[in-house]
Amino acid sequence: MVNALSKHGKWIGYVIYTVLLTTGLLYSRFPSDKIQAYLVSEAANIDPPMVLSLKAVRPGFPPGVHLMDARISLGKMPQQDLLRADTISITLAAWAFLSGTPRYDFDAHAYNGDIEGHVRFEAYATDAPFITSIRLKDIHIGGHPYLAPLVGREVSGVLGGAVHYAGHQNRLIDGAGQGTIVICNGDVKLLQPILGLDSLSFDRFSMEMALKDRKVTLNRVQLEGKTIRGELLGAIALNTDLSRSRLDLKGTLEPLGGLFGNSKGDAAAFSFLRQGLKKLKRSFVIQGTFKNPVFRFI
């Protein structure tokens, strides 16, 4: 054993030296400017076009890249960030690359939380079908500067969950997938008062959803708070212009003990709710579109 090590030791040393030298040269001569220009160009060429801005690109280990202070927005609204992350780390799974189905693992730190997952393409073509899984943890959605303009109301809370999706890059609404979303300690500004409330605070909001045939099915939506409890079911028929997607939702709201002490609504309405209703539960529907939703009790 000693003789074998003595005989081949210098060759092992040469191999280790070569690996270290190659790694050092790669990192010292890392073409960050060229990679940054390539990523920005690729983002602009997808459908719909995206705007990607970066403070810097650095090499990572295992082999990959770290995107520093990354911002992503739609090409037609470059001032409204869809995502702003302190860092995004992207690594290539070597075994998947060799099999002809490249897979990229990613990990981002954004809005005081973490986004991690992977995306796997069925081929090397940019328009190849892909599968992705994303996990969200401790995302403070109130810190998103353009979320309120996007959804049309003020929102806050801590977001977590998981999403799985399969589809094509240029036909996202034709894909299929499912996901679970949970928001804790949240608050939503209402477009119109509901049961005398101008805003809705809650302890926990959870949603299970599925996408197929351009339709998002909400299988289970639950809202739990000190003032109100609710459930929701239904579907959303997606439109290429998401603001025009059609809503067909039905649910129930149950005012709780804390509601009447903290609201400033119509006294007659509260009196009606208190009369003869053991659980004070009301049914409602939400119709219309994302841009112009219509809420009414039934």
C-alpha cells in the first residue's frame, strides 16, 4: 500500500494541482460582464419580453452563478418589479446536463424570505417544454413595492407554500400544475366595505389550487381570523390578458365575536346580522374579472 502511494503519489499531486489551478483561473477570469449581457438579452427575447437588471454576476460553487441585486419586470412595465431579490443563485445539475434534459437549481433571498426550487427542460432548445417546482418560505409580501398596484389593493402578510408546474415558456396559461399557498398574519384593503369592514385582517389564509385547460380551480380556500372566518370554492378562466380573466367563485363568511367591536359600519346591518342567526354565516359570490371583480351576498 505504501509502495503504491509512493509510486503514484506524484501523479495524484499533479491531478490535484491541475484541478486547483483550473478552478482558480476560472474564478479569477470569470466573464461576469458577458454572462450578465447574455442573461439580460435572453430575458428580453422570451415571450412575454422581460426586463432583467443586475448589480453584478459572480461565480458560485458548485459550478454556477450568483446574481446580485436582481430585478425582473415585464417589458411593457419596466418600472414595476415583478421580483426583486438580494441574491439569486443558479447551479446546473451535471447529471441532468449529460442526460440531455438540463436542470437548473435556484435559490433566492427576497423580501426577507427564501425562494428555492428547480426547473428542468426536456431539451436544449429555448422553447422546449419544462417542469418546475418552487418552494416559498417567509416571504413578506408587504415589502413588495408594486404588489398593491398589480392586485389593485393594499396587502400584507408572510407568504409560504409550494408550486409545481409543467408547460411551455411561450404558452404558460396552457400548462398544468398545482400549488398550495399559505399567508399568515395578513391584512387586505377591501375595494368596498364588507360587513362594515374597510380592511380584512386575518391570522391565516390557505389555498389549494390546480391549473388545467386554461382554468385555475380553487379546491380549498380558507380564511381564519379574530373577526371573521371564511371558505371559498370555484374557478378562474384564464385570459391571455390576466386582468380580463373571468371569476366564478362562491363562498361563505362567518363574522366572529371581534367583528362588531372593531368596525364602523351600518348599525342596522349589524342588527340584522345579530337577529336569529346562530352562526351569522353569509353566502356570497365573486364574479366579473380580476380588473373589475363583482362581490355580492346571496
